[in-house]
Amino acid sequence: MAKSVSEQVRNGTPVDGVDVLGALSPSRAGDFKTCPLMYRYRTIDKLPEPPSPDAVRGTVVHKVLEDLFDLPAGERTPDRAEAMIDGAWEYVLGDDERAEELFAPDSDPAAQAAWLDSCRTVLRKYFDLEDPTLLEPAERELYVEALLDSKLLLRGFVDRVDVAPNGAIRVVDYKGLALNTRLPTPTGFTTMGEVAIGDYLIGSDGHPTQVTAKSGVHDRPCYRITFRDGSTVVCDNVHLWSVVESRRQEQERRVVSADELFEAWKRLRDDGRTRSLWIDSGSALLLPDRDDLPISPWLLGAWLGDGSTNRGSLTIGKQDLDDMLALVKTHWQRDVRVTEEATSFSVFLSKLPDLCTFGHQQFNSASSSRSGPRCRQEAGHASMVAWNLPLVTELRRAGLRGNKHIPPAYLRAGTEQRIDLLRGLMDTDGWWSKKRRRAGFTTTNDVLARDVIQLLRSLGIHPQHFVKPYTNRVRPDRNWHIVEFTPQDFNPFALPRKALLAERHVTDLQKAMSRRRIIDSIERVESVSTQCIAVDAADSLYLCGEGWIPTHNTGRSPGEAFEAKALFQMRFYALVIWKTRGVIPAMLRLIYLGNGEMVSYAPDEQDLRSTERQLDALWKAIARAHESGDWRPSKSRLCDWCSFKEFCPEWGGTLLPLAVAAEEITESGDLEPGE
């Protein structure tokens, strides 16, 4: 007799003879919280994912730490642990065939050697945090499961459980945190960890520049440099910066190490000259126009600013109707209809009424078997591309309907196309300050605000970003984003009324001052692993970080080590231990091996009951997504590490059809709703 679904999900282990709703591990729960579509692709469709160097490095280091405690306490030394790396790597290769894909058979042996050295660097971090000669874990790689009152099964593997003589429990989990300083590229972003020789980054002159060399991983003293616009970069002490220091009317430009920069900043701070040290902004990213953009950049910008989220229409103020209509018709060669409202006009962008979707104008008459006229050339449609479509269809195909954001293709479109996109945004939700002689853009859309900032940075402009709370009786409370900037070499408006205000009102001095990336503070931080690269740019500079900061070489930032996802995982394990052993763990500890940090958490009963309610609610959300088929993607910074971008509408990809029935058991052991 075939096992029941509940038996399968428990791998044959009964849970008090009670069927379960389903099962969740902390990884799968975290996937759904991060992005429902990623959860679906991993858990239901089980799409293969290529191995990443950071993930496999974490697996190798995990194996070493697991085996380390098999040794007598006195032999658990850093040298002995590093000597175990090669054996752990061979074990991982035999255990996971995907690991073999990390290095091609004909790849440079030096690349694998450098990667194994990075494993040793990460492993050394562990010995800075704990002394394994003083520890005797009660359990290692412990499988735990607990059944909640709702019949939801929680399961997972805990790296280590320590039990004190008084019975107090400490749960320890190792994390190989990716060291991920982000680097802008002509096609998007990469990280210092992933960039390779031959890849292209962006030079300070706006041209793509090729990586010609890459160092091994270093472990040096580090600084965090914070700029006046809030951008930050973590680098090691020998990292080089091209900086400018001013004194009265004189400016001195020089290349200095981070150590030297720190001393210069302290001197200027003590002298009260905090605005006298800066780095010049990079130029606009220079790229040719793209021919694969489905919507005119200006029109997309205008819709993002004042378009109906779920319709292909714009709202236009009465004073701007004629000029805005002229702009709309320039960028939309199909049908345009205008409806007057109480205080504005609604402009609907439709398809040409006298043509079929493929542009033909000859039709057969309607018949009793057909609801309307059919194109006479319908037989040839299969080999053609439909173009006579309403704007709402174009938006839906681009993943924009009901989801306003700037698609990645537009953020790396041609230079003139990105300027047109900005003008569409500014003509609708932008303004000009006569007093400050600055342009501004406002929105309550968090994602759109972030995208507009990235758009401006790609145009060589570094904006100021202000956020304040926004309350409304009709809508939920939101953030009000104000993005201000000084235009450089182009007028940011196309609408005549606004463009005339900005025309010739910005002086050369104001432009030069706005290009200064003033260093606001420099502080010593805990050391992280760093790497250096060389590029073929004449000035040896390339751009780094979310802020597009020109630099010679860069450290790898530890990222947000204390993010909510880590705290959620700790509470998950605490809840399982409490349910199975009747004891609330005295301490949970996550060890981030990548940057040598620890997150400790002392749970209490109230926290764990709240976590149980959250997990029940999360499972209900998974069930609703399954029943509706709505596995909506959630765009975030974590998208840069996702393997499924080509299948994600948020990134211009094509959504895959659901391939697996809901009641099937996934490889991960999670049971999908529906049984």
C-alpha cells in the first residue's frame, strides 16, 4: 500500500499518528518571505540552480567544522582545520555533483587554488570567535522536527547544540555570509566576489572598462567610509582612493591609501573643515540605444509618474494638456483618447482601431459563426510579431501592470534613452525649485524611489534622498520620498512649462559643487575579507557600491549581517527545540564565518508564541498562493543572487507555467498545500 502524503512528508516518521498540513524548513520559510515566486521555483517546480562559489564555500567550511569536533580537543587548531579543507572539498565533490560545475575541466588550476585559499580565510574567522578546544557539543548536524497545534510540521538541521552542566541549551548555526560589495556593470550589478578577469565594469569616464587582474582574498584592518549622500563603502587599509582636498582657493588631487585618507579626514575634522575632502563623481554611463524596449522611455517615465497603476492611461493637469498631448503623440503612434475629469484629463493610449493586432487593414465580414470581423491575412499571423497593442497590454507583458518600477533593461538603456526616461518621470511627478536651483522628484512608491536614484546615478548625477512619513485617511501609511538633484549636461524636463524654469539657471560652479562626493565620516570597523582588481581604464578607476563611487580597488562589504531573516531563523529553531524538549533555549547564536561576526539571541516564551503565529500565517499565505496560482515576485536587493531572473517578470523574464501538482512531495521535503 502506498504511503499517505503525511507519511511521505515525514519520511516515514509518524507524528503522534496525526496527519500534518504540510512541512516548513527555515530555508523554505525564508524563501517565501523573501519572494513567493522564488519559493515556487525552488520548492514546487524544483528548477536546477547553478552552484555559486559562496554557497559551495559555505558547504566546505561546514564540513570542516563538523569533522573538527571528531578530533581530541587539543588537536582542534587553526592549522589542523586548514589542512582539512582539501578533504572536505573532495567530500563535497562526491556528495553533490553540482559542485563539479564550479570549475570547468579546462579551467585555470590557479582559480581553484585561489578559491580554496578563500575557504581557508573564512575558516580562520571561526577561530577568532570561538575556541573549539573548550567545547564539547552535545549534538552536531542534528535533525529536528516539531508539530504545531495547527498541524504544521517544522523541520530542519541545526549545525550544533551545546548543553551546559545546568541543562541550559545553546543552539549554534554557522553562516558563510557573502562578502558582496556591489559593482555597477554595463548590464546591471555584480559583486567583488563574483567578478572575474575579462568582465566589464564601469569606468569613471562612463565607458565600460575591462577587469585585467584580480588578487587573492586578504584579511586586513578595515574602514567604513560614509559620504554625505549616505552612500557607504567598506574597504581595507591599503585600498587606494583618488581624492581632492581643498584649502581656500587651492585644490590638491592625489591617490592615497585608506590609512592615509583616515588621517587626512581626522585632521580636517579637527580643523573644522569637514567639507574639504571629496571624491569626484563619475560621468554618465555611455551606452548605445537599445532596440528591444517595448515602450518608449519617455512614455514609460510619464506612466510611472502619473499613470494609472492597472490601466494604460495617464492623468494630465488642465494647464499642461496641449503640451503633454503633443509629447504623448510623439511617443505613442497609435490611438490616443482624452476624457475630461473634474480637475484633470484622463488620456487613454489604445491600439489603432482600423488595423488588426499585426497591422493589417483588410477584414472579412462577420458571420454567424464569428463574433466579429477577422483579418484576411490571419493565416500569416503565426510568423509575425504583434505591434498594434494597447498600452495596458505592453505594460502587462513587461511585468509593470499593478507593479510600478523601472525594468532593468531601461536602467541600462542607451544614454539618450535614459535621459528620455528621466524626463517622462520629471514631466509628471517632478518639479523645479527656483530658490535652490535644483530639480526634484517625489513618490510614495519605495521601489520606484530606489530605481529613480539608480537612474540618476547612471547619468552621472548623485542625488539627495529624503524620506518622511506620509499619512492618508484613505490609503495605508507610506513613506514620502523626495529625490533632489542638480542637473548636469541636459535639461531634465521635456514639458515646456518646467523646462523653461530649469533652462540656464544652473551655474558651472553649482554643477561642479554637486559632483563632489564629500566624505562625511571614516571609522574603523571589524576586519572583513577583501579583494583587489585592476581595470584597463587610463586612470585605473572604476565605480563601486550602490552609490557608484569611483575607486581604484575595493573591499568586500559584509552586508547587513543582522538582517531580519537571520533573526527569523533563530526564532524558528528556538521554537522547534521548545516544542520537542520542553525547554526554551537559553541562547541561540549565528556565526557569520564570512566576516567574523556573531548574532546572539536569547528567546523568551512570548517571542516563540509570536513566531508560531507568524509561521501559521506564512503557511496560510502559501496555501492561498497555491489555490490562486498567484506566486507574485517580490523585488529586493537579494534579487542579485537569484538564479531565476530569466523566468521573473520583475526582471523582464517570462513566467514559467506551473509544472508540478500541488500534492507532490518536493525534494526538499516540504509538502505543498492542497492535501
